[in-house]
Amino acid sequence: MNKKTIRDVDASCKRVLVRVDFNVPMEDGQITDDTRIWAALPTINYLREAGALVILCAHLGRPKGQIVPEYSLAPVAVRLSELLDDEVAFVSDCLGEQVTEAVAGAAPGDVILLENTRFYSGETSKDEAEMLAFAEKLAAPAQMYVNDAFGACHRAHGSTYGVTKFLSPCVAGLLVEKEVTKLQQVLDADRTGFVAVLGGAKVSDKIGVIEQLLPRVGSLLIGGAMAWAFFKARGMEVGESLCTEESVAGAQQLIDSMGSYLDRMVLPVDVHMKNVVTGETKYAPADGIEPGWDALDIGPETRAQYAEVIRGAKLVFWNGPMGYFEEPPFDEGTLAVAKAMGECSGYNVVGGGDSGYNVVGGGDSVAAITQMGLADQMDHVSTGGGASLEFIENNGILPAVKVLDDKG
């Protein structure tokens, strides 16, 4: 990575503002998945050991500039204290006197967690002056800045972008360094043996990603409701399957624009569908979806075909489930892809050897492999679904990474 990291600067006795990604799932005030908190620990511990006063800021949910108690980061402070085996001071604001007092009373090695940055409209404001005014106040108690929130790096927000105008140095944390390095390997991969797997609901969300990937890959395997949009764009019946006009238009745009690369795009040959009235389920060929039926997963022939391609790959990048994986038996396509990724036997482009290299690009794919207990079979699981896709779409450029200090 061509950006400076925390290893390139002296943080001793410095007040360091660290943007982390603590946008964790919550239910009844309890954290249901603390993966993102764990992911921030290496950077937090590195800075503490370097003698820095660590001031953490993050967002949670979409409170839209209002104070919404259910989006408070207070439960995160409790969990972080447990993981660090040390007290984390929680400040019930991210700006102003409370923060100033907390920082003044802290010592090198201490950790402070500020309240949700999105409780202020300036954090996400499209008005640059408002955003920068918020960022200046957020930056005020600190002396340097570290961005370790990869999942938010595709946003030019106050806490990810604006604060770099008021602090120096501005460097990457260990998680951001790892994410950028791993995903750059996807962009740099040789086409031979490079397989991408894209699923999810909307083609329209992934037009730019597909445009970047198709010229680079040997095969692009399409699953999920995205596939039905391509079916409909080709004049096929999709019944009651999830298929918006926007996605169909996106599919048609890709069909019209990608020309000779289209032969690398592989669509399902069969589906698993459900009758919307009776609840009956059955398999059908891709051209056999009937009115009144909802295609919810790829079928067994497609699963076998996709698994064979993935197992023989050198590098696999996967983003998006193959179907409605939250409801068995429509999780079978996603499970087949996940298992095949763990079994890919091509040459490891990173470390050599006989095993392939697989990258899961965040989002629902992470939820799927976690739910299925297969996360430990993946070489890299991204913490940022939207960020990983925009990294691919924008050829390795993310707004909040671009503004960090360059090496050399």
C-alpha cells in the first residue's frame, strides 16, 4: 500500500483520533456480532503500546443527525472494555466540553470511545462547509489521525475525510492496510484462473463492479436475484421473482456495453422456486420459471457447475449470496459456493503452494459464511461490503484512503 500506516509514525504521548468501524448489529441493546470490534483491536493495542492516548470515534446505524438512544455506542464501550481487559472511558458526546474534559483527564495508553458521530448532521452532510465545521470540532482534541474503519472508507464524511484537513499526520490503521492490500491483489490478479462470484438483489448496485471485473476475470458467476434481471432482459419469464425495473435496465445496459466480454459471464441454468400461493417448492430449468412462482435460489445443476469452476480457480472473489439464504432450503446455493471456495485447489497467488486464494467481499456473503460456520476457510473476509465493491469499481481508489499521507 502506498499510504503511510501507524508503523510509519511516532505516536508516543500523542492524542490520536482513531476512526474505527463499530457499526455492529444490535438487538434489544445487545451486540449480536462483535466481529468489527475484534477487527479494531490490533490497531488499538499497537497505539496503546506505543504510548498514545487513543480517542476512538465511530458511527452506528443511521440516526440521521438526531440523538437516537438505540444507536448509542455505550454497549460497544462495555464490550471493548471486556476485550481489552481494561476500562474504556465512554463519552456521551463526540464534540465539545465533555470530550475536552475526558481527554484532559486521560493518560498515554488510555482508551476513550466517543458517542455516535452520526448524532450530528455534519458527519454525513453533503454541504461541505457543514461537514468541515463538524470535522474541525471532532479533530480539535487530537494531534494526529488514524483511519482504521475500512467499512466507511468509501464515504467522504466528516470523521473519515474532513478531519484530515485539520490533523497531521493522517495514516492508515492495520485493518485498513490489510484490507487494501488484500483487495489490491484481486485487482492485480492474472486473468487465468481468476473467478468472480457476484450475487445479491440488484444489478443496478453492481454495474460498475461488473464493468471492472469482466475484462479481468476468466469467469464471472452470477447468482441471486441479479440473475433474474438478466433473464428478464433477455426476454425470459421470471414469474414473481424479485426483479426491479431498475435492475433489468442495469442488466440490459451491461448486455449492450460489454460486448465480447459477455461470454465470461455465467448465468444459472436452473433455479429453486416457490409458489407464492401454495408455498410448494420445486426445481426448474432457467427458462422454466412460471407465473405465480418466485425463484429464490440457484438450482442443483448450477450449484455443481459453479462449484467445479470455483474449486479449480487460482483466486476467487465473492460478494453476494446466491439466493434467499436466510430461509432454508434456499441457502443451498450459497452454501455450495462457500464450500467450494474453501476447497479451491489452484496455485496460491499470494503464498504459493497448492491451495487457491479466496476473498469474501463483505456484506451478506460474510453473514452467510459466518452463519454456515465456514469463515475460517476463507483467506480474507472483508469487513466492508460497500467499501470492497467500490474499491473494485473505482480501481483501488476510496475517498477516505486517498486523503491519507503518502509514503515516500
